[in-house]
Amino acid sequence: MGKQIGGGILIGKEKISQIEELAGFARVKILEMTSIAGAAHVGSSLSVVDIVSSLYSVIPFDEVAGPQGLKPNHLIFSKGHAAAALYAVLGLKGFFPGEWLNRYCADGSELGGHVTHGVPGVELSTGSLGHGLPFGVGVALSKQRSGIEGKTVVIVSDGELDEGSTWEALMVAAHHQLSNLQVFVDRNRLQSFTDTENTVALEPLGAKFRAFGWEVSEIDGHCCLEISEFATTDENIGKPRAAICSTVKGKGVSFMEDQVMWHYRPPQPAELALALQELSER
């Protein structure tokens, strides 16, 4: 049995199993990519990969642009430092040759350590936090005024909610009633060196979004069904919509989960082997 959602999309158990399988393969790739490259942000990538896998599985972001130069659907990955997650999913979904993943962060590689425009499937170079949502608001507003049907989806980290540009964009989106705009917040509660609440307290986060004029749902950021249901629901409510996704940094690897050290530290060969063994036994 599947569940019917607004917009007429039926999400069944088989589809969710496919998304979970994609996320599982992507986790393996993330671990291998960051370990081989000696690259940072493995924990951040593991926390967001279920969101990315779900979105690319239920919304067609690969459609071509129409006569006005805009595609129906856009995904802006504002959490650009978690590039390994986005690239793993894009590679597995066939946006570019899979062997590119093996050269992640190497000299001359097609794939750098932060998300970069020019890579197939990437809409905007990101990583300087707080830039993705303002850009997404502009895209959504342009499509609204041009009468183009479709979604503009922005994935943000909770840490970048410290940036004033994010809150300015939230106000502008609500002012223009951008019901074609969705934001997914990867709420893993860790940033750089400590807990988000010890850096700049964000709670009550849902109430703040609502006060800025947004429709808000608080969901499990590792439940592919909840993510997919939110993403594919079409509600012309005259408001932009936000999903605050409760996630775990380092999700899937026991010794990485909720450990801030994995924000920067890459897995060493022995740790990689242990992590891959854990994933194989799930």
C-alpha cells in the first residue's frame, strides 16, 4: 500500500525502499570519498544524505529549461560544505560519471570540497553559509511571476541560520507569498566546534519560522517517507513551507554519531573499514 499525497503522487513501500537503498549506497560513497581524499565534513554529509536521497528520488530536478530559461524544479544545496553527500547522490543517480566520485578533492578533480556550479545537477556554488536561501527566493519569485509551475527547494544547515542573510530571505519569501518555495533544515544541532545552542541559540526554531510567516512542519530527517511526503505535497496556502528535519550528525556510524569531531576529521583507513562493516550489517 502507498500513501496518496497532494499533487497526485503515490509513494509506496517499494519507492521508499529504493530511496533507502540509494541513501545506503551514498553513505558508503561518502565514507570512501572523505577517507581517500582526507577531506572534512563526513559527519555533516551523513546527517543530510537521507534528505538529499529522498528529494532527488521524488522530484524531477533534471528537467530542461523552458522558453523563459527556467526549469520547473530547482534544488539549491546551501549546506555546501557537505558536498560529499550531494555528489554521492548525483553520481549514483547518473548526473555525471560515477568514477568522478573516486577523484573527489584530488588535484584537478571535477569535484571539489564545496559544492560548485558547473558540476551537472548543481545550481549554485555554495559553502559560504547563508547564500543559498536568498538565491532560492529569487528563483522562486521569478518562477511565480513568470507563471512557471514547479518547486524551488533549498537545503540549509542549522548552523547557517546564524546568518542574517537567511532571516532576511525568510521575510522576503513570506512577503511575496512564495508557496512554490520549500526549505529543509538539517537540524543536527552541532556546528564546527560545539552544539548550536551554545553558539547562537536557535530554539524555539519552529516558532521563529512561523513568526516570519512560514508554514512549518517538524519531521524526522532520516525517515525517507516523511521527507518525501513533505516534498511532494502541493499546498497553495500563500506561504512558503519549511521542514525542520531532526537529524543526527554522523548518522549510520555509531562512533561518529553526535560527535562534533567528525565535522572536520576524515576517517582514517581503519576507521573507514570499521564504518563500512557497520553499514554492511544494518
